[in-house]
Amino acid sequence: MLKLSRLADYAIVILVKLGEQDGVVTSPALAAITGVPEPTVAKVLKVLSAHGFVLSQRGAKGGYRLARSLADMSVASVIAAVDGQIALTACVGGRECDTGLSCGLCGSWDVINTAIRSTLEGISLESMRPKEACSTVLSQINKLNATHTVREGA
């Protein structure tokens, strides 16, 4: 299974939620909005700041804001900032791996890796924002779950 790291997932969630806020937002406020523990939010924001995704503002009215619009940030760029180069295997891009040339697939993974990276580069964080229809469906599911829980408890 291909899976994002937890920090890359959190970084995308934090950026999308930050993009929905007006003005500067503090790390504790982002933790409350996202449900991500505050120390983890602070760690992710530090990485995102170092890679130019967010700008930090010090002082009493300090916090974080986006450095550019969500439309100008790709999923691939966030993953690369948090986890490093997107690579399915150790030998992608001509790098050496533990099995060396004995597996016979050296370089074969490059096509797949390029396709995945290109796809992720084509997805902006703006497109990751919850859609109105999605929000409506989630709201309905939450209502059904609440009703179901009440009935079970009765």
C-alpha cells in the first residue's frame, strides 16, 4: 500500500485549514481547528515556514498565514517539503539500493514514480478544500450517526 506519512497528511490539512481562515492564526488555534496535537502543529508549521509555504508573524498578534494561495501549492510540493523527494523505491532516479542490479528492475520504477509525482504535482491544495456537497454529506452522516447512537443508547 502506498501511504503518505502522518506529517505530510497533517501538513496538507493544516495548510488547507489555514487557507480557510482570515488573517493570522496561532498554532494552538490551528490545533483546535484541525484536531492535530499542538506540538505536532508547531513542528509542521516550522517545516512549512522553512520551505516558504507559510509566513510567521511574531508578537502579541502573532501567528501564521499562507505565503501564497492554496492554488499555487501542489500536494507534491508539500510532501517533498515534509518527507523529501517522492520515491517509491530506493533505486528511483538511478540511486543505488540494497539489491543492486540483481533484481533486474533498476530504473523500471522511474516510469511509475514519475507518473505518481506528476499527478500529485497537478493537484493543488485549493482542490483539496472540502466542497459544499461534501460538507453537506458529512453533516448528514454526522446527524445519522448521532441519531443511531441515541437509539442504541435508549
